[in-house]
Amino acid sequence: MQKRTRRPHGLKTKKVSISVSAEDLSVLTSRARRAHGGNVSAVVHEMVDAIRRLEAADALLEMLGGDRVTEGDMQSVRDEVAGARGKSRRGGRAA
């Protein structure tokens, strides 16, 4: 099981109201129960952390002069990695 995400004590928070589909709410609450003792706010915190990482990666690519990585690009990498995991090595270690 994943470690619970806790925000630092004393962190000022803001209350928000959002509208999500029933299916999305089910995903959020399932994740909250599984990983955060039912705390949906902790799931939102996880999502914000992921967005921060994406924004940082975009900023780095821009700084280095690269193109923005699309979801299609990411899926290609995932597919390649998944294929590499499934392949077995023949012959063992190199001498």
C-alpha cells in the first residue's frame, strides 16, 4: 500500500467546490479510500503534485528548446517500456 500523503501542519488551505461526473467521483473516492483513508483532499493534493511535475517538465523542455511531449509520445514510451519488460534475456550475462 502506498504511503499516505500528508500536507505540512499549518499549511493554509482554501475550500473549493467542483463539479465532476459520477464516474470521476467514483475514481476519486476509490483512490481516497485505498490510499488515503478516504481523504479526497489528499487525492487532489496528489493530482496537484503531478501537475507541478508536468509543468516543470514542460518548462525544462522549453528552456532546452525541445518540443512539448504529447500524450501520444508518452504512450509510445509506455508501450516500448512494457514491451521491453516482457522480453526475456537469452544467454544470460555477457562475459
